[in-house]
Amino acid sequence: MNIFEKEKQLFLNTYRRIPIEISHGKGVHLIDVKGKKYLDFFCGLGVNALGHSHPRIIEAVTNQVTRFMHLSNNYITAIQVEFAEMLIKHSGMSKIFLTNSGTEAIEGALKIIRKKFGPEKKIFALTNSFHGRTYGALTLTERNKYKAGFEPMLPGISYINFNDIEDINNRIDKETAAIFIEFIQGEGGINVVSDEFAEKLNELRKKFGFALVADGIQCGCGRTGKPFSYNYYDIHPDIVTSAKAIGGGLPLGAILTSEEYANVLVPGNHGTTFGGNPVSCAAGKVVLEEIFENGLMQNALDLGRYFNRQLEELKILFPEDIKEIRGRGFMIGIELFYDGNSTVDMLKEKQILANCTNQNVIRLLPPLITTKEDIDFFLYNFHEILKLKQL
Ligand SMILES: Cc1ncc(COP(=O)(O)O)c(C=O)c1O
């Protein structure tokens, strides 16, 4: 029995596994057990920002493992503090709570909102949103495909139409506690919040004083060419959630708050056994240094622009295939006029890993170490695939 057959026998039936058995990774590449090398623009769903087997992450993790791997949050450790200080600095927030995952950061943020505003006030998210899989995060996730069969959801949460200024204007009032927003939606198909929507949001916040929770789990940590994607607007969130890339491949997430929200939780209100694990923080510190201080965010910005321009050229060449190119930096969506899964399969044949989301959007999340040559390799092969589709 091969591992794919064994997987079917042993695991709950929740994932459609990619039928490649990976041996190891190096930089932007994954290598399968037969030695075949793939350009990894799937990037562990946005996690492996420094690519695979980054020597500094290996060194930091090894050092930490030899000292201690876990103490519990009854202790404070230097590595947690160093990591926290850096993430606070680059997010522009005031205080932090460390978690294991993105979903867990969203759940904690939701608790802060409920505690501050009480049970009656309304909480909003946007249509097409994705915030995670546990009940609070799942309720904030708008699309029914994630929720069907798991009702009832949490009460008091509803959805404003994405980028719909009239809808947000009509729905938000003095009874509003908070709105959760991914400034670039990931799972929803790489949808960018418009400047006009952000302006209206700011105007309504001034008027009603509700909280803005920016979900930066996928679109944060330098991927879009700025520290967090809300930095593209004149927006100062009250709470920010972060995860995925910040642990360098180990489980790590964060809730960051402004000063105003820093004292809502008091001892005993919230906690986690593994959140802020010292080994994850050691890896995470390297990630933050490389991205924010050693030029990788700038790389995502510069090469992201190049990538985008080249894709726009392809769109002109293939107007019947490519509907729209969206995103910022290294968070790119290529919306096709048809289901994107066959294109993802064809890319795989060409030794490129990417992902299809929202049926017809090819989602590209290149590691932030990606070079122009890697992008050109993608572009050449994607062009070849589009030519083949014409035949
Ligand atoms: C925007 C966003 N929020 C929350 C989550 C949930 O994070 P996790 O899978 O780490 O629990 C995800 C995961 O894809 C995400 O993209």
C-alpha cells in the first residue's frame, strides 16, 4: 500500500491531498521522493515566506531546541519577548497575545470584542471572507460552503457586501461592536478592499466608535509589500490577527491590540498551553528580521510589481482565459473565465505548485525569497499552458 492509499485508510476524509510525495525542500523548491523539483508558489498556503530549509531558521530552531522546547505560559521567556517586540513594532500595535494558529487568534479577538461591547452589539464580517474553522471564526467566515451542516453558528454576526459602500453605510450604526476585515481576501479569491470602502469605513468608525479587527493572517507579514495590507490605507485597526508566515513553518499566531483594547482581558480570561511556543518564536524572530530588516518585504513589493505587469501582458494576449489579475506584492490572484483546477494540474506537470481558490482563481503566494528568474520560469510555463488551451 502506498502512502496515499494508507492516508485514505487512516485519516478523516477532510483533505484532497496533492498526489506528490515530498522528500524535502530547499529555498523556493520542493523535491519529491523521485528527485523531481517543483517551484513552490503554493508556499504551504502562505506560510513558508523564507522558502524551505532556511539556514537561519534551522540554526535558531536548533539552538532553542537544545535549551528548552516548552515551558508553558506560566513562564515568560526572552525569545517570546524578543519576537513580540518585533511584531508589535512592525504592526504599529501596542500589545500582543500569542497563539498557535490563525483561527485561535480570531477566536481570541472575538472574545475581546464580546467582552468590551457586551452580548447585544452587532459584529460584522464581509461577504466572501474566510477567518477559520472553529465556531467563532467559522461564523465570521461568510461562505456557506464552509458552514453547511455545522449550524447553529454564533449569534449576532452578519455580513456586509464586500466593497459595497452603500451596504456598509446602511448596516453600521451605534449598535455595532466590530467589523472583521481581510484587507486582501485570501480564500475568497484575492479580493482587495477598495480605497473608497476603506475611507467610508474610517468615516463610520469616527462616527460610531466600533472596533476594526484586521485579519492579517494571510495578507500580513510583508507578503503584500507592506508590513500588513491595511498599511496601504490610512487605517489604524484596533485589533490585528496574525499567523501563517510569522512562525517560519512552526505553529504561531498573534492577537495584537491598540492601547485602548489592551486591558479588556484580565488574568484568567484567556490562555493557551502551546501558544507562543519558544521554538516557534525562535523561528519567527528570524522570519521577522529577514522580512522587515533584511529586504524581503521590499523584494515582494518590487518583484510583485514586475509579476503583476507581466501577468497583465498575458491577460491582453489571452483575453478569453484571463478575466482579471488582482492582489498586491506576492499575493496574486489570476481569475480565469473557467474552473482553475485543470490549470493548477497543468502547472504541476510543468513542475510548478500553485493553488486554485474560489473555483476559478489561481492563487499565487510565492515565498518572499523568490527571484525574477523564478517568476520568469512561472511566466514562461503559464504562457505555454495558455497556448495549449487555445488548441
Ligand atoms: C485570512 C485568514 N484568517 C484565518 C485563517 C485561519 O488560520 P489557521 O488555518 O492558521 O487557523 C486563515 C487560513 O487560511 C486565513 O487565510
